[in-house]
Amino acid sequence: MLRAYLIPASLGAALLEMVILFAYGLFRVSDSAFQTVSFRLAAAAMVVLVIAITRHRAYVAYQRAVNGRYACCHGPAGETIYLSPACPDRSLVMLHLRFSRRSFMLARL
């Protein structure tokens, strides 16, 4: 499960790096501005926000896949999710399943 959270966290960190580079290049912001406690708290909040947004988008993609019959549950308690390779948001659906610790298999066409 921890590995699933590292994907959006690394994307958030990369986005933050791009913001810092633009601030250096376009606005000539000094280094000391990025060493303050408030900036560090804002950076951590931004990474957490990117994780929350990604998790929500993955949940919405999973709901669309279930409603569109691209994903279905099998097993005695529905523990295994079969995911169609034709699912348009397959990577987000798989990310949601990793977030929620559910096992899944790619179904054959």
C-alpha cells in the first residue's frame, strides 16, 4: 500500500520542483525564501493535496469502470476484481485498487 502512495507523492514533489524552478527563473526569488518553515509546511501540504486529489480521481475512475462494466467482482466475498484491458481509465482503476488493498486481475477479452 505504501508504494501506491509514492506515485502521487512523487508527482507532487516533481510539480513542486517545477514551481520552484519557475520562481527562480521568472521572478528571481532568493534561496532563503525556500528555506523557511512556512514554505516547507506549504510544500508538505501541496504533496498531501496531490495525493488526495489523485486518490479521489482514482475512486471516480473505479466507479466509472464498475458502472461501465469494465470491472467486476468475483469470489465468495467479491475479493478479486477483474479488470478489462479495454477500460479507458485502467491505470487509475488499478491505482484505486492498490490504495484500497484489493486484489485484481486483468481479464481477457
